Amino acid sequence: MVRELEAVFENGVLRPLEPLRLAEKQRVRVTITDADAPAPKKIVRGFPEQEWLIAHQREYPGQWLALDGHTLLSHGPDAHAVRDEARRKGFDQPLMVHVPEEEPWPFQF
């Protein structure tokens, strides 16, 4: 997961200005940009899960999918089993999506 936040450098330590949901001693990668520097232009795109669904949902008709970003964590006909498998893999709140048996739209992506 990628998050952007502000921090203050005090006494040799970076202190985030908002709470972080990290495990104790969890390793992370940090990129430092001066807050006064102009923000880099970002390419506006959809959410990774949306991009994955557009590309792959037709492969899973009638199934539940558990997604995290571009990663399919689990799939199958039973939502609870799919969610539980994703949780066993360490993803407490995956995006859960049900793919209809038939496409409900008259257009294609």
C-alpha cells in the first residue's frame, strides 16, 4: 500500500503528523520531499482494483473476488470463504466484489 503523509524531523527522528496503522517494528520504504517543494504532477488513474477488474473480471463469472490493489487474493462462489482465505493471507480488509454471471451492461470495456 502507498500512502502520502507529512512528518516533522525532530531530534534525529521523523515524526508523522497523523497516526499510522503499522505493526511494531514493521519495515517501510520512505521517500522524502520538502513540504515547501511543489508537488509532482500525478497521473490521474482509477483505483488499482478497478483496473484489475476491467482487465480480468470476465475470467470469474458468478464468483466472489478478494482484491488488494492489482492482486487477486482469493476467489470462489462463497463470499465468506473467499474473505476468510484473504484474511489468512494477512489482508484484514480486502475489497470484496461479486462478478455477475452475465455482464449487466450492453457495452464492453
